[in-house]
Amino acid sequence: MIRLTREPIEAGQVIQAVQRPACGAVAVFLGTVRDHSQGKAVAWLEYEAYEPMAERRLSDLLAEARSRWALGEMAIVHRLGRLAVGETSVAIAVSAAHRAEALAACGFLIDRLKQIVPIWKKEVWQDGTSAWA
Amino acid sequence: MRVEVRLFAVAGDLAGRRTVEVELPAGATVADLRRALTGQWPALEALGPRLLIAVNQDYAPDDRVLAPGDEVAGIPPVSGG
């Protein structure tokens, strides 16, 4: 499952989307908005995406993960728009028969997402300044 | 041929617009597009080669030949997740 959404992410739903009877492990990663960045207090974040290309690249990542590890199901949900401190920006859930594969694939998906998927974060600080990360 | 280019995030800020148009000769490459972009919007020079170009939603090398109707986007360094 791949989704870009402007609605708050429900981690429980992302987990449920990948659970399967044949899977004994579900690995989950949540990216959440931190209250500080570059030594300054964060007011909020804004996420922007080149949506159709982002979905393609995310689909590529799922295919690569599936070719590398024995997996059940995978779900990646990324939030767009304005997020407050503490909110979830991205949720990734991976199920597998065993934990080694689930954990490895989950780590791979977030690491590669951050390298190649056309999504951008703008940090807005309490002091009124802002910058694209 | 007229090529429309979507500029995302800091690239859009530097150009002052989210969509720009450049006029290119038939057979122009991504490298030619880059020169046209920085020629008309010099602020984009600040990104240099860190501005990747996507053609039809795939990252494209500088020698990629552009065709009329191609969907082109300027992709600055990504920061999702």
C-alpha cells in the first residue's frame, strides 16, 4: 500500500494493512515532527511532493524490497501539507514470516525513501525563519 | 518546442514561480534545458547540479533528448520522511 495524504496518519491502520496470518513479525517505522532542528525551536513543518513521481518511486522501493527479502505485505503512508510538532510525517509497516526480514526491509524503505523520493520538507522555526531541509 | 517545467520546493522559491516555460530547439537535451533555466532564472544557479531533472517522472541524465509533450520537473535535493 502506498498513500500520500493530507490527513493525520493512523499508525494502527497502517499496521493492520500489513498483518497476515502467515506473518509472525510486523516492523514499523514512524517519522514524527521534532520540536527542534539546527539548534532552533520548530514551529511547524510543511511537506510538499511531486505526487505522481513520488508514488512511482515508492512503488519501485516496494518492488526492490520484495526482491531482496521474503516478505508479507508492506505499507508506506506519507503526510503532506502542514504538520505540528509531534505529528507523524511518515509511517512504514512491513510484515514477514520472521523478524529479521521485516526489520531489514523496514529500515531499507525509510533509508531509500529519504534518498530518492521527490518529497520535500520545509522547516518553520519559532523565530519566524524557515528553510527547505 | 515549448517545454513546461515544474519547479519544486527551493527551486520554485528561487525562480519565484512553481511552473516555468522555456523555448528549446527540436532535439534539445536535458543539458540544454538546464542552460535555458539558469539563463532565464539565474537564481537557480545556486543549486547547480544538485537540481535534478525528471522527464516523464523519471530522473533523466543530461544527455536525454527531450520531445514535445514531455513532462519535465526540476527536483532539488529531496527531504522526505
